[in-house]
Amino acid sequence: MKFMLEQFVGNDEESIVSNNEIELLIKPRFCETDALGHINNTVIPMWFEAAREPIFEIVNPGQNLANWNLILAGFNIAFNAPTFYGKDALIKTSVSRIGNSSFVVTQSCWQAGEKTAEAQTTMVFYDYKTNKSQLLTDDIRVQLSELMPLEI
């Protein structure tokens, strides 16, 4: 069965797809703050992972762990401004590059119109039985390309 991104994100009232990106609205929890009153810098990477869930669904429909076929090869994050409790945060997710067996997910965290963090995550289509990367299928490539920013 072909995966339909709109169908998946439509099941989560807080996730939408617009302008070739996934948007996930996060309501920061009090327990996610640090001693300075900011959202702790270990929390935002977890928000980014949650926002990558529709991408996991593209690569592994049903997200069956017995057939898991993704491995995280790299993750870089920059914190641009503090993120605070009490204001919603918007996570924007897109695919910035598609290679032969890997792709790069670009994400940003926005609060009150300000970009507070941004990250790039390299994901590899991976066979855990052989411990080797595998070529992305044409179907996966097409679906990932739907999350690439439109060229102007």
C-alpha cells in the first residue's frame, strides 16, 4: 500500500503539511524547563525526533520495529535563541537532500515568530541483518521529494 503523507498527518490534529514541509505544534511542558527557565537543550532534539515520525512512516510503513530500516548517521543542531515554557513551539520539517541510500532532514523550531533552533539529521536506509546501507527505493524517493522545498 502506498503511503500518503496527507493521510498520516491528518490522523494527528497537531501535524499538518504545507509548503512541502511537515509542521508539528508542540505545547512545552513545565518539566521540560531548566534552571534558567528555558526549555532544556536536550528537549528540542526529542521534539525534532517526534516531528520526523511521518518520515519514518514513509520509509517503514506501520513503523514495525522488527523490520526497522533506518539508522541515524549524523545530527547537528544550532540553538539561535531560548525557547520558553508557556508559548507554543512550531517544529518545521523538510527533506533537504536525497542521496542514493541516505537523505537529510532539515528542521527548525519557531516560537512567537522567532527561529529558536535548527538542525540537520542524516538518515540512512539500512539493512540491520547485513549491517549495510541499501539503496532507497523509487517509491521512497518520490515520497521524500514531496517534502523538499520548492525551487523559486
